[in-house]
Amino acid sequence: MVLKKRLVMPILISVVLGSLTLSLCAFSSSGGVYYEYNVTFVYYGGENTSKTVNIGPQDLKLILVPSIEGWQQPVNYTLYVNGKTLSSQIVIDDDGNRVINVEDPLTIPPNGTLKITLLQTVYVESPPPFGSRKRYDRLVVDIDTSREETYVSGFWFDDVNHTLENLANQLWKYSGEDPEKYVLEVIKWVVTNIEYDKISTAPPVRPVDVVKLKRGACGERAALVTALLRYKGIPSYLYIALYYDKNIYANMSSRVIYEHAGLHVFSFVINNEGGFVIDTTLPLTKPEIPQSAITQPLVNAGDNIIIIGRFVGSKNTTLSDYLEVYSDKYIVTLRRLSVKGYDNLGFLIYAATAITALIIIIFLYARALKLT
């Protein structure tokens, strides 16, 4: 009889601990954040003349956030014109982005205002232990010159002196013609020789010009990395992103405003496993540890990064097509809506409750042993 009583408590403790473990696993594996992404274009009519605005891939480019496995999922979107919803179609642009298309042009009457707003909700996966965010950080290179992501004309073209090609050949030689080592040599060269500038040129300069200027913002440095990889047949393109920071209110000019959002651009390399990130600026990569641009960038770890589009540049497009503002006023706002699976206060309450319950069970078990 005493033996049976002693068995009750270990069994009870096992059941409780097992339940707690399963609950915590389920609780932490589904963590993520919902964001509201608002981009607004404002146009003003002429004093005595009307204007028209076309929404589409060749005109005002309104990009829908992409679905990226393990990173983010678009939830919904709404297009507003002067506060009223407007129906639209979705088409694919030359870089593979989903872009809103409106067949009929919009008219701005004399002295009138046209306000176009694209409101999107996106779910961003949190990193472990609270989420299952995928890390794209395994340095595996597949050379494939047949892919459009190895295109080296247009925005990626070289000059008459073959500046990019010669630099690529030099770094290829330094790497011993090893693709993985070549990637690290490219990162190291860019970090060492291209001074980081917080403010991008307008419009963003081409990779060959970045080499000559010896400076550039995140987009210029990323474009140069991607260009050098392409010159050796390594498929790569650029991701255009926003990062959420509640303290940001950037009035870039009298007509460009970012609220709680910072613009960022980084490289992505494609391979048979999916690919990996190269980001030399968030945070700034040190020359002596070039691999950290792949293994430690914040874009690969945080849940405050939202990819808003990609730039391949294989069909006469330029990075300026995605970064320049074509309206009289431009406002970008990010708002953190809710957290799926947990929030800081909720998690602390849950953890405290679990620990308290465990202490009580251990105390009762010890007391039961004394009594027997």
C-alpha cells in the first residue's frame, strides 16, 4: 500500500512535466508577428490642368509583399484611392514581383488631390525558440550560367575597361577557383574597399560605378556583391526590405516620410537548397570575418524585417525602378499589430505559473515521502 502511494507522486509529476513540455513546445513553435504595411502616394493637380496616373508595372509600381518560406506570408491587401477601395488585378513584373494593375488611368482634377494607398498585412515568422523562422545561412554555391540571375547586361553591365570582370577574375584567382571561397573573397573586398554611406545616391548607381566611387549605401554595396557573383556564374539577386523600429520617424525630404520603417537592400544567392543571404551592412561586416555577412545578418534572424520586393534586373529594369518615388508626396508606415503564440508579458506569466506549479508539486512530493 505504501509502495503504491509512493508511485502516485512520480507518475503525477511525470504527467505534469510532460504536459508542460508539450505545451511549451507548441507554445514556442508558432511565434510570429503581424505587421500593417502602409504605402501612400499623393499627387496634386495643376492650377488649370488635370493630370492622370496609371497604376501598373510600367508606371506607378505597387508591389505586393512576397511569400517566402520560413520568413513571411502575406495575409491580405486593400487598395484605396482618396479613401475609397478600388478593385484591381495582379500581374507579374519583369523581376517576378506581384504588382497591382488598374486598367483605367486615374484623373486628378485642376487644383485637386489624388491619394493612393496600398495597405497590406503580413505575417513574419519569429526566430527560435519562440518561432520557427528559417535561416538562409548555409554557404553552398551552385554555378549555373543559364539562370536569369546571372545576367550581366543592363544595370549590371561592365565598362570598356572591363572593371567588374577584371575584379571578378582577380578575386576568383585569390579564392583558388573555389566557389565558396570566392563568395567570401567578394564580401571581404567590398567591405574593405567600399566605404559604407548611410545615404544612397539618387538614383542608385550601377555596380561598376560603385567600384569607381569607392563608397555606397546598403543597396550599392549589395548590388556590387551580386554583380561580382554573377560574373562567375553564381545566381544572385537583390531583396528590397523594410525593417520595423518604433523610434524611426524619418522625414527624408519635404515629400518623403518613413514612419517606424527603415529601407534596406541586401543580396540573396540561389542554390539547390534554396539559397543564402549576403548582407554587409546590417550590421556592418568586419573584413576579418566575411562569413558573418552570411551567418549573422539581422535580416536572417529578426522578426522585424519585411521583404517588400526583389530586383533581378534581367529585362531592362534598374534598381531605381523600385526605389525612386514618382509622386508629390510619399509616406511609408509600418505598424506592429499583434504577436502570434506569445508576447513578452504573456510568456513571463506562463513561465512563472509553470515554475510555481512545479515547485508546489516537488514540495508536496517531498512532504508525502516524509509522511510515509
